[in-house]
Amino acid sequence: MELIDGKKIAAEIKQELADEVSRMKAEGKKTPHLVAVLVGNDGASETYVASKVKACREVGFKSTELRYGSDITEEQLLEVVEKLNKDADVDGYIMQLPLPAHISEEKILMAIDPDKDVDGFHPCNVGKMVTGLPTYLPATPAGIVELLRRYRIETRGKHCVVIGRSNIVGTPMAVLMSRKDEYADCTVTMCHSRTRNIKDFTLQADILVVALGKPHFVTADMVKEGAVVIDVGIHRIPSEQTKSGFRLVGDVDYETVAPKCSYITPVPGGVGPMTIVSLLQNTLKACKGL
Ligand code: GUN
């Protein structure tokens, strides 16, 4: 079993990005600028946005965090979007989800200029991804494909089973893995909460991507010997063994599943660091042009 070290690969890519930004600056080119909009005070969102802003600074990007209270109206937030769309200094921006219940995420996401949509959530960009046109790829699936590429894990003709059908991870993951690319070209099966006898499918997986959001959902009896297992889940569970009183676990029961795998991503330190790196890559693309 080989561990897929997302933390190490993310650090390598960040160094590559930092080198490129230095070159761009030396040539007098514009510094990439990412804006992250955070509405309300969801704890997880605050952590994610702080990590994104920090990563930008590490590679030499400009980054701005815009915070609004959860009482902001939909109209006011649409005005923020309009302003960002028009601001030539802003290359790309993200609207951290979830938004408060009184604001339509769909309305807000649809208002983002697709050229600045570095999350790749706008239907225009989703359509471009599906048809294979140059666009911003959603961060988590793009980060997973990058891990497969950097570890030279052969995927062509293999069976990739994706558990989860969210717009952010499961659906784009299934699309990317079915595409005619070197680190894709799979036969893809998509499983979700309504799938019957899910083990019948997971046992056929050469590559199993787990993104359903349930701690320790995938157990050893569900995994084929030699499979590549990619764990997208991240959950805090109580623990008496740590000072903080909790530990992070994924959607995969790592202890029992890992010995059966050819490759597996740990939690933390697997997919998570790659998600942020993909956002940086998209922001660089936004600055240079797609
Ligand atoms: N909420 C959870 N994941 C994401 C993400 O990748 N982008 C944004 N904008 N919000 C999220």
C-alpha cells in the first residue's frame, strides 16, 4: 500500500506557482488577485476561507477577504457580485457556500461573471467542463486528478466508482474520470444515497472516490484488493487521545481499508490540501486568460 501524500504534492505545486508568480512580477505583469466572499459566521466556512487566503499569500497572489453579516439581503449581495464583476483588479472570486437560507445560492452563482468564476460553479463553466472546453475545473475533482497524475496511477479503461452526486464533487468527478484524458478514460459508475446494494458496485471499483459525507462509511468488506481509494470526507469526531478532544476522519474507515489498497489518501493530508491548490491554479488561469 502506498500513501498518496496530498500535503507533499500540494507543497510542490505551491512552489511551482510561487516561481511562476515571481517570474510574472519580474516581467511587470499583473499579480493574480483572488477575492473570497464570506457571509455569516459558519465555523467551517471561516476555516476554509482563512486557508484559501493564507495559501494565496504563500504563493505571492494578492487576496482579499470580504465579510458580510448573515443579515445581508439577496439584493445587497447581488450588488457585491456586480461590483466584483466590474472590478478589473479582481481576477477571480469565490462565494463561500453555504449562504444563509434567505439567499438563493443559484441566483448568486448565476450572477457571477463566468470568466471570474474560479470555483467553476457557473452553469456556463460546468457546460464547458462537460464538453471538454478550456474552463475552470471544480477544485476538489481537479485536485484528485492531479494526484493521480503526479503519482502516475494508471486509470485508462479502469472502473471508477464515485460515491456521492453533489454539484461540487461527485458529479464533476464522474464527468472528469469519464473524459478521454490520460489520467481519466475510465468506465464510471456513480453511486448515491438511493443506490441499492452499494457494496455490489464498490467491490468492482479499481478506483473508488468517496464523497458522500458520512464518517467511516466505506469499510474493508466493500473494497477490492488492490483498489485505489480516494477519500474526500472530513469530519471531526470526539477523541480521548488528543489534546483538542477531537480528531479528523474521512468517509473511509482508513485503519481497515488501507491494507487492502494499492494507493489510498489519508485524512487529513490527502485530498484537502489539493482542493486549495486547484483554486490557486484557477486564479492564475483567470489572471493569464483561459
Ligand atoms: N463550500 C464547500 N466547498 C466549497 C468550495 O469549493 N467553494 C465554495 N465557494 N464554497 C464551498
